[in-house]
Amino acid sequence: MKFKGLFFIGLFLFLPTAATAHDDSPPATTTLSAVDRAFAARAGDLSDFLTSAVAPTSKGKFPPAPTLQKVKQELSAAKERSALMKKLAVDAPQTFLQNVILSGTRSHLPLSVQPFVEKQVTVKGKIDVLHSDDFSNDANSKFYYFLKIGTTSVPLGIANMAAALPSETKATVTGYALPGAFVADASAVTLGSEPSPASVGTQHMLVILTTGNATDVSGLPTKDKMANIVFSGNFQKYYAEQSYGKVSFTGDVTDWITLSGPEPGCNSPWPDDPDIKNYLLSHTVNLSQYDRVVVIENG
């Protein structure tokens, strides 16, 4: 049985050290899954199609305005490509960057097509880290990164990551934006201030256990066993090592809460899930007593 935890808990984002931030050496080879390879190949074909449509002639002249039918073809290609690029943004940011359409080319595409093509921008915000932890197989655990700009948070893909940095760090990022995705090379991330002290030290944490409505709760580990996994096992050890001893966790664990709707995942309904809300209210759980809230799903 597999248990996944999704954690907004001041973790670590991997970025280059100062010595390597501007290294111009070729990027390391990225191993892609078969699905990502297919996405990348198709995205590359569509990139070539869109680029060739506005490529200048040998005399440096740009082609005439496209026909309505041609614009429709380009728009269809751009929409398909946008969906593929969003997938690569999270799973293979380095491959995303290898397939970008540069600003000079983008500006010559039809205006109706441009919103579906990544745009190079520089933004200031905070970097948050979400950790999906598979307790039964550490190899399946994964970090997800988000760039928070004001009240808006978008998935952030960073290519060529190396050293560690706490979450909630302010940063200026130059990269490529699509609706719902942002990708940058690590060398284009300029770090600002350190996170507040609340992101380090001993964190008092509430662990919320959730499962689907078709699950026999009696077959799941007890909340005491889950507390041992989180607060006394590899989880605690891992973050102590990653933070160089600056982060540790204490706290409480709920019973298994059966969800009537979709289980929490990367688009977790927390804190709006009604089943979780009802449990917390009926058990008089005061969230203000905790520094962090962790949702663990049985999946």
C-alpha cells in the first residue's frame, strides 16, 4: 500500500551555487520517460511549424500576412503545443527550454496565436516548494516548485538545479511564461532575502490523513504508526539532513478522514475540502496552534 504526502513546509529548492550560476558549459543530459519523449518530439515538430511560418527569406524579408486558413492552422498548432509544453514545464523543464520559441519569432506570429506561445519575462516573487513523498518507495518522492507573485501561484520548472535553498525565499526570475506555467534556467534565478525564521527551527505540524471513500480504513496503518513514520522515522531524518540540522518537526496526527470527493493531490482541495473541515470542527482542532499543515493521502 502506498502513502503520499503533500507538504508546504519550508523545504529546499535546488539552485546553482554562486560559483556555477553563470557556467556556460553544455547542460547535463536529461533522462526522459517515454511519454515525455513523445511530448517533446511533438512539441518540437509544432515549434518548427510555427517558426517556419514566420521565418524570413534568404533576403531577410518576412513572409506576407497569412491567410485566414493559415492562421487557423497556426492557432490549432499553438494550442496543442501549449498543452504539451505545460507538461514538460513540470516534468522536464530543461527540455521545455530546448523547445522555446524566441521573442523575436513570437512577435511575428499572428496576434491570436501569441497568447498560446511562451513569452520571455522577468518577474519578482517567492518560491514555494511542495513535496510529494511516497513512504513506501523513496524513489517515487518528488519536489514541485511554485512561483508566487502577489496572490497568484503558478507551477515553476527550473532546469539545471544544483545546491539547496529554503522555500519561501524571495527571487527575481527571468524565464518563459505560459498561462499556468513558468520555466527558467537556474542561472536566471536571482535570490533575494532569506525566508522568515518560521521556516526553520522546530515546526509544530498537524498531519491530516485522508483516504478515498472506497477504502477500508481498518486496513490502514493506525495514526500512531503514521505519527512514528512522520516524526520519528526517515521523514524527520531526511529533512534534518537537508536543512543541515535547521529543521525538525513535532505535532499531531488526525484519524484517517474518508473523503467523499476527489482525494488531495497536486491540486489539493485543502483547505476547502468539506470532509476535512467537518473533522477539524468536530474534533475542535485549532489550526492556529500549528506552524504547518500536512495532508497525507492514501493512494
